[in-house]
Amino acid sequence: MLVIRREQIDALSAYMMRQFEDRMMVSLEVDRVLVQQGVRKAAGYRIDDEPDVERFLVLMTKFGADFDVSAQFEWARPILTHAVLPGHAKIDLIHEGLPR
């Protein structure tokens, strides 16, 4: 039987996060600090699937790192903080609410 220790899981998780950060740094042309901040913020809103986190990061790059708490996006706060709505739905609703 294969046994995976907690240390191995943690190492793999850290590796996968680093790979995601690297991809986001290249595709969005931002630094690692912004990506890490965005990942933490997205997780705080229960947005944790990679494609949804990437879309959250895109919003941060377009509208500012603190778009989620800015007066301009006050309308989006109830969406982001909704307890049951899944992450992809939150991002979809925010995109729908953006001016065209």
C-alpha cells in the first residue's frame, strides 16, 4: 500500500502553487507578490479553482489590487461574500455587472 505523508502533500501543494504563480506572472505580466495577494484574497471569498482565481487576478490587474473593497465595486461585495455561491458563479456575476 502506498502511503503519502503530510510532508509530501505539503511539498506537492507548494510546488503546484509555485507553478500557478509562475504562469500568472507571465500571462498577466505582474509580480509574484500581486499573484500571492490575489490568491489569498480569492481564497477569502471562497474562490479557489485555478481558472476562477485567474479571472479574479485579471480583475485585480484591470481595476486595481483592492478592487474588491473599492467604492467603485461596492455592488460586487455581496456577490464576493455570498456564503453559498460557488467561486465560478461569483466571477461570472461580477463580469456580467461590469460596464460594457
